[in-house]
Amino acid sequence: MAAIMKVSPFKWIFIGASAFLSLLIFVFPLFAAATYSFRGEAGKGRSLANYRWLLEQDGFYPNLFASLKLAAIAGILTLLLMVPTMVFLNLKAQRFKPLIDFLCILPLIIPVVSLAIGAQVAMPEVIQNSEYELVFFFVIIALPYTYRAIDTSLQTVQLKTLVEASRSLGASWFATILRVIVPAIRSGILGALFLAFALGIGEYTITSLLHWETFPTWTVVAAQQNILGAIAISVFSFIGAIALLTLISLLSRRGTKRESLESENEGALS
């Protein structure tokens, strides 16, 4: 209580203003959208008619599952590419980090139209004729964020010490990365996975330019048929994203708690 009383009044004003702005910008619009989404026919009463309409629309489940599948593959591919690359970069190629930093920022600079059309032409025809070409674009557009998430986690651990200890005990590079480094940077890996997944499942521009149909492109067409249904789609998508973020956060905390308990047990035994 004494610590709370010592807080400066200006700090309380700042906290109160931040909370008010959060309510004004974030909570109130979401609450209003959710309220409208539960309106009945002709905008009267309260019902789940708009959500039933959403679930009964042709293409809802196929396109949702397609987006989830492509985004999940993009997240896994991102980790398979980035984790070993970032470990090597931080161990043996520090002089190339400025160059890699610049290259990873390029997806934010290059126009999406140029990226989609130019990169598609460079792909093999087998990939161009498959929806799985979107996976590679999802990996590219998530690169600035996933790179930073993994790099920040690697900076917080003694990477060189961990690798030398693991290698001196006879572990291979694959075992070192999988059993030593990955648990040590679990939070960064989960963050990168979520970022790649979220950007992939919500990507509209590239998907539309390449004429593939996923959940974001489907929602644009479906929303034109029912204005209240369009609001229900927005609320459904937002709640789904929040649920996914919460799940990943819980998994990250569970993993961190388990690792700390194991460390305490090892210390007690030693």
C-alpha cells in the first residue's frame, strides 16, 4: 500500500488517460460491432441469425480451413528456415548482420504488387499452379517481424556457451538446436510462429492479386450480401485471433514454468 501511495499523481493521470484512450479506441468500437452483430432480422431484437447466416454460407468452411492450412504451413516453414539461420548468423557470421537486417526489411519497402507478380514469375510452374505458392509469400511478408522476434530471443541467452557445452558433450548440431537452443528461445519461437500465422491467415492483397480464394477474399464477397453479416464476420475473425493469441501465450507460459521447475529441481539435486 505504501508503494502505491508513493506513485506520482502525474503517473496516475497518465495511466488513467491511457486506459480511457484504450476504451475509446479499442473496447467501445468492438462492443458496438458485437452489439450490431446480434441484431435480428430487419435490425430488430437480438438473435444469432447473423452468425447462423455466416456458418451456413457456401465456402465458409473450405476457405477457412484453406487459410488455416496455408498459414500453419507458412509458420512451420518460417521456423525451419529462420531458427537455424539465426543461430548460425549469431554464432559465426556476425559481420553479415547489418546486411541481413537490411534484407529482412525489404518486404516492408517493396510494393506488394511488385512482390506478388515478380516473385510468382520466378517460381517453378508447378508451384505457380498451386495455392501453396501463397505459403512462400506469407513467409516473405512475415520476415521483418519473425526475424526480429527470434533475434531478440537469441540476444537474451548465452548462445555461444550453450552451443559449446552441448557440442563438448557429443551432441550433433541438429540435437543442439532442437534440444538446447529451441527450449531456451521458446518465447521468441512462439512469437514468430504467431506472427507468421496471423499475417498469413489475414493476408488479402497478395491472395487477391494472384487470384486465389482464401478466407479473407471470401469474406469480402460474402460481406457484400449482408451488412449485419459483415459485422458478424469481423467480430468472428477478431475473437478468433484473440483466442489464438491467448492459446499461444498460455502454451508459452506453461513451457517457461516447466523449464523453471526443472531447473530448480536440478539445482536441488546437485
